[in-house]
Amino acid sequence: MTASRFATVAAALAVAMAPLAAQAAPADEAAFRAIFKEMVETDTSAATGDCTLLANRIATRMQAAGFPAANMRLIVPEGAPKAGNLVAWLPGKDPKAKAVLMLGHIDVVNAFRADWTRDPFTLIEENGQFYGRGVSDMKSQDATWVDNMIRYNAEGFHPKRTIKMALTCGEEGGGFLNGASWLAEHERDLVDAGLGLTEGGGGDLDADGKRLAVTVMAAEKIFSAFSLEITGPGGHSSKPRNDNLIIALGQALANFKTLSFPTELNDNSRKYFTALAPQVEPQVGAAMRKILTDPQDPGANAILDRSVSYHAMLRTTCIPTLVEGGHAPNAQPQRAKALVNCRSLPGSSLDDIEAALTKAVDNPQIKVTRTVTGGVRAPAPPLTPQLMGPIAQVAAKVFPGVPVTPMQETFGTDAGRLTAVGVPVYGFSALFRGDDAGNIHGLNEHISVQSVMDGRDFMYRLVKLYAQQR
């Protein structure tokens, strides 16, 4: 974005919000719920939504609550009119102290209304759960970031370290420009910080809703993708051939049901399973202890694999996510193609993954091609006492008796995009979820109301502690 474009957007935002400046800044639960509702009910999917619209609405709401327009920037990169980002800051008293950054993506995965039980872009509270696209990934945490800024400002809080908030677009892909990368490259000063927090980690619940552990993301998995493609001459559908390409691809994809990569433990997963073993039911706890000494033990793996989270945490995974084929309803297919999404543990070899996929396909006519390599992800920043101490301190008050542990996250976040340029960002949300993580990216995404309210309380206290560190 050019300097003139940046100034124009900022000026327009200030003018649009000026009449709202005199309104009060409530810090109660109703105000938080209103923020959360507006976020969920503003469609920010790449297919049908608009991040810039939501960024404008958040900025307007913040100024209406008394937050100074001079301390906000609405940033819309050139050529990406719907990929707007919002950065805000509460100045610290010590100019030498590095800021605390609250980072969150406001875009969401696409959602088709016909498939959902409820409207995905209406926030619905039902039986102790919030439902809607983005309630778990990650608009509940985004709403907490906005709520924090409004509350700190209304209280007249003057921290030692500047508190920053960056709400960005494009983390989920699908067509939006990635705002975290864009800011890191073009507006580094706006997101520069000594410590950042974003999605990842949080807390684990068992099937009965018992809190098992407060988890802090210590490492992310690496995203990569492969295409499987088969082509042929096709022909009229009235004269079927024995080499139907859709059938051939389907047979290859069926082999993925039994594709399994070996169990791999790292320091983070070892600490996680050590902490959880005393908290879970005895059979599962015994399997966790066994896996720590014998990672390939078939019995222990069979027990832990009942959990989709434990299964994914312990190994590289690859699954088909998209399929396309054929060109006409009355023609033999000439092409069939599938996309395979892989999530590999840090240090895994893409050559080994590609070899495993090729073996699973078991058809030399199907071409296996890397489409997304994942690149070299910056190592996650170390979990220092300065980071973990405040989390343990707040956890003792909000979740007494629940252990705090590092963990190996099963997905990737925007943390790596800023960590790569020297801004250490950690995954921590204080949001407790069950094994399905609220069915993130799937139908009827949900998160418990209690989890959101507890997470709001936790992160309000935690960011304050970080902001007072030297």
C-alpha cells in the first residue's frame, strides 16, 4: 500500500467514526457478547465474505466505546479490497519496553447454509453452546482481543509495555491475501513486539467436560498438499471402458483409509502426555505412559488413536480433501483429480511423505505432484519463564488444580509468519475444547459458552500481566 493510500483510508475511518466518540465504554458481558455477535454475523469467508467490512465495523465499535481513532489503523492492501486488517494500540509508559501483541485472523473457512443445521452466519446460543462459523476458529478469541482493548482504555490502564492488537485477513487461504505476512513485510513497526499471542493451545476437555490441562502451543505442524491426477481418452458413456478414471482414482483414495505414518514423539508431546496421564481415565493414562517408553507399541497406539487429537499429535497425517472429475454427464471421464492435505511434524521429510503417498496410490497411471511444499517454517519461540510464569499464575486462579503443559499443535497458525521476522508469537487462547475442537472447519462449528467466558476472563488478566513485565 502506498503512503497516500494508507493516509486516505485512515482519514476516512476517522471521519466515519467521529460522531460516535462520546459514547460510553461498557466492560460488562453484554458488551462482549455484542462484539462477538457482530464478528460471527459478518461473513468473512473468502467465497462470499469481506474482511474489510468487519474491520470497519470493529473499528467503529471501538471508537464508540471511547477508544481513540488516533490509535487505530485500518489497512487495506492495494489490489485486495476485501482483505482489510485492523491494528490498534494502547501506548505503554516505557518507550524501551517491547510491546505485547494480540494477533488474530478474522477470516473464516467457507460455509454452505444448505449443509448446516443452523445459519452459519448467525450467532446462536443453544444448550450451553455457541454455534456459528468462526465461533471456535477464531472469532471468540478475536472478540476477547477487542474487548481487552476497550476495557483497558476505559479503565485508564497505563501499562509499562504498549499493548497492540492486529486483526488480520487471509489465514485460512481460499483467495484472501494473508494480512499477517503483508504487515510483516510492509508495516513491520505496527506489529513489532517482544511477545505475541494468537490461536493454538488453550485447554483440553474430556467427554464429560472435565478440564484436563491448560495447553500452550510449543510447535506447529507443517502444511503441505499433493495432487493425484489420472487422464485418459474418455469416450461415450453408452460404451463403458474398463479403465474408468473416476473408479481408478476412487480405488486409490480408498487405500488412504489404511495409510498410517509411524508414531513420533518430540519434547513437546512428551511433556503433554506426561501431564495428561494422571488426569485421564486409567486405561488411557496407561497408554500414554506406555507410548512415552515404547512409541510404536500397537496396543497403546490403538487406545490413543481413538482420539482424533492424540492421533494427529503423534504422527504425520494425510487425507483427501477435494475431488473432481469428468467433463459431461454423458461422457466417459477424461480426467479425475484429488487433493491430498498433509500435516507433518517438524523435521519430517516431504520426500518420505511423497513416497508413502505414491505407495498408497499403488497405480503408476496416477501422477502424484506436490502442490504446496509448506516451506521451511521458523522454529517456534522457546517457552520461557517470562511466558509460562504468568500463564501458570492466572491458571491457578481461573482453573485451580488444572496442570499447565506445552503441547504439539496439530495445525498451523499465523504465528510462524511473524516469528520468522523476529516477532515471537505463541499459540495460547485459554479456550477449553473437546476432542473435536468444536468441529472447526466443519458443519455446525461450536464452542461452549462457559469456555468463551472463562477464556475472556483469563486473557484479560494474562495480557495485563505481560504488559507490566519489564
